[in-house]
Amino acid sequence: MTERQDPAPTGSANVEWIAVDWGTTHLRAWSMQGNQVLRQAASDDGMASLSRDGFEPALLKLVGGWLSAGKVTPVIACGMVGSRQGWIEAPYVAVPCPPLSAAHVVRGVSHDPRIAVWVVPGLRQDAPADVMRGEETQIAGLLVADPDLSGTVCLPGTHTKWANVRAGKVLEFSTFMTGELYALISGHSVLRHGLGTTSDWHQPSFEAAVEEALQAPAGLAAGLFRLRAEGLLHAMAAEAARARLSGLLIGNELAALRSRLDGPVTLVGAPGLSALYAAALVIAGYEPRIVDGANLTLAGLSLARESILEDIRRPA
């Protein structure tokens, strides 16, 4: 397991609360004074590696140094920590709804008297069936900065989310397993022999594959095997093959969405992957904007804390 911590500018007495983003493979935490980050830490103790009774020890191992005896520190968490396999199940909230509200944040049970834990729920869509956990907090953080946002929000990742957002609510959303498909194909299919391990990239090959997928999305399976044939017969370079694989998959994703994208498109995520989606969207005829998602989870968790405090202070 890998743990990373930044040097602490202040002592634990200054910590008012702790923000936590708990994903499938990683755990990230921030010690907070109001909306100011005092310290941050991360580990590989994701949901997938923990049993139900392993979550609290994993959290305390990471943030125990931020806690003080005789003081209860609120912990506000989002992500897979609230799943059925997580620490505290936070039932999904059905869309259309705000991405985050205090009424649905779940108070958890913890054994250490120094912490009180709340978990932000994910969102659900009954027809067609879909779910998200963690992305709703990023969307909430996006709305903090842009409360009048109206359009489509794309959150690229292993399971890319596309959400229709208007009037402060998520109206509907779709999930595409494009990132996971890329990992499976490049790591376990016959195509892996031609993809190599290079990190080099050939942007023209990516763009040509996006265009191909947009024009003939039904030909995806045949287009994938042509990558193998091009390698065998014409010695296609690994960087071109990897770029084409990505372009075919992302282009096919956009082909499925073309008639459903509503309004301007905002991309939220890691810069590299967001740039690929932006290039593909331009080919499809859109003018997306990119927002760095690094701070949006924290902004959403800060909003959750404010809502929880207001709810606690409200007279019965």
C-alpha cells in the first residue's frame, strides 16, 4: 500500500473537518479549516481492497494524525465508500434532483470517538437504468462556481458520465464503459500484441478513427479487428494503433449520444483525457469547454458540510 501526505502547515487543533473522496482503488483526504485546505493525504486503500470492517481502520491510518483527543471532527465522504460494498450504504437519490442535498446525506456509525462520519449518496436513474457515485459531488462543485449552468456535463473516466444539468438539477444521465473497454482490449485481447507499452501518441490516427466511428458506428467490432490486421500486414506503429483504438471507442460513444446532447458541453476531469474528449467533440461539431476536476470534489464536499451544518442548527 502507498501512502502520501503533504507537510502540515498547522497542527491538528486547527482542523475543523475532514473531506474524503473514497474510490474503488484509491482513498484521498483533506484536513480542512472552513474551505481552506490545511493538509492532504492519499493511499491505495480503495473500496475494492477492503472488507466492511476495514474502512474505519484505513481512514484512521491515513488521517489519525489530524485528530485530537476529546474533540469530535466531522468527516464528509463521497464515492464508493457509500456503495453496498462500502463502509456506510448511502441509498441512491433518483433524478431529476440537485446533485447533492443535506436531506439525503447519511450519518454513519464509527467506533473512534474522535470522528463523526457523513456519506454523500450517489444518483440513480430508473429508466433507462443507470447509477453514479462520486461524480455527483463533482457536478455539485461545478454548480458552486457556475450556479446557472445549463447544458451537458461530461465526466471522462473508466466509466464516463454524461449528465443533462439545468436549473441546479441533474435531469438525466448516461454512463459509458469506454475507459474500461480500452483497458480490457489493450491489456487482454488479441489487439494487445500491436499496441505495445509505449506512451507515445499519434493524434492524426486518433482523429481519423473518431471520424470513422461517427460515420459508421455499427462497424466498431470490424474496425477493432482491423487494428490487428494493419499491424500484421502494414506494420502499423504502436502509437498509431493505441490512438486509433481510443478514437474508435470515444467516437462510438459520441455517435450514441449525438442526438441526446443538450446545450453546451462542459468537460470535467483529468486534463489529458478531457483533451481527447474535447478533440472528439470538435470533430462531432461541438465547442466544449474544459474544467479541471481536481478541485471540484472538494468544492462539492464543502457544500455538503455547509448543508449539514445548516440542517443541524435548524430548530426542530
